[in-house]
Amino acid sequence: MKTYEKLMEDIYSLLEIDLNRKKFVASMEKEQWTKRKANGGHDIYTHPNYPGHAAVPRTTELSRGVHRQLSKAREVASRNSNG
């Protein structure tokens, strides 16, 4: 029987979700996210259609939870800009 962590790794590999920070930030910047400041171990990004900010940690790879949280923020910003 597989552990939860192994199952999640399998799901992420099947969905081809890349946890690389540089690629993720590059895609955010293409969607009009702007780096506003660097605060400690995080970079703070804002979007004109998102009410808050997104804190992106300065690590080589994002954790799955951080990736999910940032993806939700991107989705909200996209939804607000489309309607």
C-alpha cells in the first residue's frame, strides 16, 4: 500500500505539475503579476485584479501546498479580469 506522500508524488507527476520556482514565477509575470518587494525569504507579488498579494518563497522548488495556494490566487486574479 502506498503512503500519502507517494500517492501525491504520483499525482503530480501524472498531471505534469512543475514545482520549479523560476518557471512558476515566469508564468506569473506573463499573467501581469508584478514583484512589489522582497521581504525576508519571500518575494511579494501583486496583480491588478487580485485584492491582496502573493508571497512566493525563495526556494529552488515550491512545496505542493504553496504551489496550490499560489495557483488559487492566480485563478482568482484570472477570473476577476475576465468578468
